[in-house]
Amino acid sequence: MVIKMAAAFTQREEAIIPDKLLRAARKSAVSLGVRRTAVNALVAAAEISKGAFYKFYASKELLFFDVLEDMYAEIYGEAASVLSKNTDLSPARRASKAVLSACRAMERSGMMSFVKRDAAYLLRKVPEDYQKNHYHSDEVHVRELPVSAGLVPAGGMALASAVVQGPMPTISHQHEIGELYPSVLETLVRGACRQLFP
């Protein structure tokens, strides 16, 4: 393994290294969590020195915070894509497809274990000004989706946001629910969307 010194970074390396760090942190976020991941493991994956790590991130918590935000952006990006590709469907059907797509993406990514284990810790550790500049809560993401898709939920956006977020925690309990979990999730989401978009 070649370890590069911080002073020797080229412009190309300056662009590539943060991505390598994010990918390494994302793997660890799902499997180990923030507190059990050492900076040494992250820098080994990015092929940089430990000292160079701090050129990109002031702490590992900031790196993992960016991973969390990237995961949310991907999930909601998937939902937005489904909404934009299915304009021929009824609002309720379109919304349910988007929510189910987001839930399945969360399941595939392993994100729920990371959120459950580390989100509160990261929100405590990451400085408030960094959060203001980088963090968008679930509620912000969920409120933006229907607006951008031209959907107006009955009962208002606050209710829609709370209802849409409701099924997401079931992802981490699907083993307890058992083999009927996919049907349970679809029933919850479709029923909620029929109420929100009659």
C-alpha cells in the first residue's frame, strides 16, 4: 500500500480522496457503526496518512455525518425519480410507488441499522453550524417530494410527512414480522397514500 503525504496531493487526488473516505465510511457505518470504526481503517482504505485525513475532515463524526446525509439524499432521490416517471398514475398510486421504492432502497442499503445505532450520536457530536449547512431532516426531504411532484396531500404537508415516515422504522423489524413483511409494508403504505391522496 502506498501512503501519500498531504502536501503531495494533486488536484485529482483532492477530488478522489473524499469519495474514497465516504465509501469506506459507508461500509463501516452499516457494519460497525461510527464508534467502532477507527480513523486508521478509514485512512487505509483511502490510501492516505492519518494526518492527511484531517485535511479533509476535522473528525470522523463529520465524515459519518456526510455519509448519513448522502444516504438520505439517495433514498429520497430514488423516490423523486419514481414520482417523475409515473405521472400517468393516480396521485395515491404514484405516491405509494415512491414510498415503497424508498423503503426498499433503505432496506438494500442497510441504512436503518446505521440510523438506529448512530444518528442521535452524530447529531450530538457534530457542531450545530455544520448541521445547519449540511443536514436536512427526514421531514424536510419528505415535504419537498410531494411539492416537487405537484401532489397536494389531504390534511396538509405535516400530516403527510408524519404518515410517510411511519412505515420506515418497520424495515428494521421485518424479521420479527416474518415472511408477510412485504405485504404488511405494501398494505400500510398503500392505505396511507389512499388517505393522503383521495
